[in-house]
Amino acid sequence: MITLNKETIAIKREQDVVFFRNRVNEYAEKIKMGLLNKTKLLTAASELVRNMLIYAKEGKVICEIVTISALQTGIRLTFIDNGPGIADIDKAMTDGYTTGKSLGLGLPGAKRLVNIFDVKTVKGKGTTISITKWKNG
Amino acid sequence: MDKIPILKMGDYLLVTIQVDLYDRLALNLESDLVNMINKHSSKGVLIDISAVNIVDSFMGRILGNIAQMSKILDAHTVVVGMQPAVAITLIELGLPLSGVHTALNVEKGMALLQEKLLLDSTVIADDTDDNT
Ligand SMILES: Nc1ncnc2c1ncn2[C@@H]1O[C@H](COP(=O)(O)OP(=O)(O)OP(=O)(O)O)[C@@H](O)[C@H]1O
Ligand SMILES: [Mg+2]
């Protein structure tokens, strides 16, 4: 995968989320991603950035335009935090699992909305989640 | 602090969400609406989300909460104008917005609310019939 464009956005407060979502929207428009794919990407991003703020207090997101061939371009977002990590990632990835009193939809839902979903988490050290959405498909 | 305006039109409350909803704003809308329904004994709430580009699990839940709470306060809630891409995404996310009435646009939403009000009054009339 080749990165064409890259930027890091710090997430510290809720207001940063609005800026971040606008930025992702601009990236999606830049590569002419279709409306449905864009909506899915933005929704997945919204879930992950909220998790970051709630469970890790803060973090950052690396936004990239990536390509694997002349035909396939997409957006990769990497959410990096130094929070508590996810104790049981298998459980966390199932619908309805939450350590709060929420619905436990964020992680499994976000995974369904993107093409590539990759989690690395170390207890006590933090969590890195990378998602990629292709422009087509 | 941003605020989403709520318009009172007779028995109804009308909300048009024109800005990007972040969590605090959505939470404020929820409590503002509950207060307004209470204060005006409103019978219906119409929420136009045609300008909203993303509804994630949090905002979906807020819409569900508003519908549930208005029901407790004896009002109906109709969400109108959800973009097709948003609706598809919500289903894939796993949040099918159960319990929230939806309509294509404001006009159809109003018609639905009026229908529901009418139905309410017939049900009450039926009840009295049964008692006699
Ligand atoms: N960045 C993170 N750092 C630490 N723990 C996390 C992080 N993201 C998720 N988790 C853990 O994984 C669980 C599942 O997350 P998920 O987003 O699926 O559900 P939720 O946030 O609990 O509920 P919902 O997203 O439906 O509001 C969370 O309850 C939390 O314990
Ligand atoms: Mg979550």
C-alpha cells in the first residue's frame, strides 16, 4: 500500500471530533468516494473517535489517502491512544459487549462498515485501530 | 454554546437539525425537547434530519431516547428526511432505530403525526364505548 497524503489530527476534546470529521469528509471528496462509502467511513470513524475520548481520554488519528493500484484508492484512518487498552479484544469485537452501560455496537459496527479493520491493543499501554475504506467497493 | 432551535407550532414541536451534531449538542437537544413537551403539553415532535450526514450509535440512541421519552409524556415523535445512505449505514452498524417513526419529508411526517393524534382520540372513544 502506498500513501499519497498524510496528516495527524490530535483528539483531546469533543470539539476536535467535529474538525476531524470535516477533515475526513474533505479527504473522501478529494478522492471522489461515493456517498454511501463516505457515510460508512465517517460513521465508523465517529464510533472509534468517541471510544478514544471515553476510554482513553485522548489520542490522535493519522489520516491517509492510500492506493494499492491504479484502480484502487481509499482512505486509511489510524486511531492511536495511550489509554488502558482493551482487556478482551475478542469479546469487545462482539455485538453487545460493553464495559460501560452502552450498547456495545461501536467496534463490531465500525468493522462491518469498512474494508480493512485492524486492532492492536496492549493492556495498560494503549490501543491502535486502523481502518481502510476503498473508494469503490 | 451552540443550540438547536425548537419551534412551537400549535400542538407540535418542530426541530430542523442543520449543523453537524456532536454529542453534547445532541444531549442538549434531548433535554430541551423533553422540557418543551412538558411545558407546552405538546402532542407531537417532528425532527427533520435531512441535512444530517452521519448518525452514529450515539446519535441514533439519542433519537430513540427522544421518541421514548416523548411517548411517556404522551407525545409522538417522527423523524423525517433521513438520507438513504444514513439509513443503510445505521442498519449495517446494527442500530435499526426501533421505536422511532420515520417519514420521507416534513409534509409526510406532519400527516403521520396528525394520523396518530386522530388514532389516539378514536382509541379513547372506543374505550368509552366498551365501558357503556
Ligand atoms: N480505545 C479504547 N481503549 C480502551 N478500551 C476500549 C477502547 N475502545 C473500546 N474499548 C472497550 O471495548 C468495549 C466495546 O467497545 P464498543 O465501542 O464496541 O462498545 P461501547 O463503546 O461500550 O458501546 P457503544 O459504542 O455502542 O456506545 C468498550 O466497552 C470498552 O471497554
Ligand atoms: Mg463505543
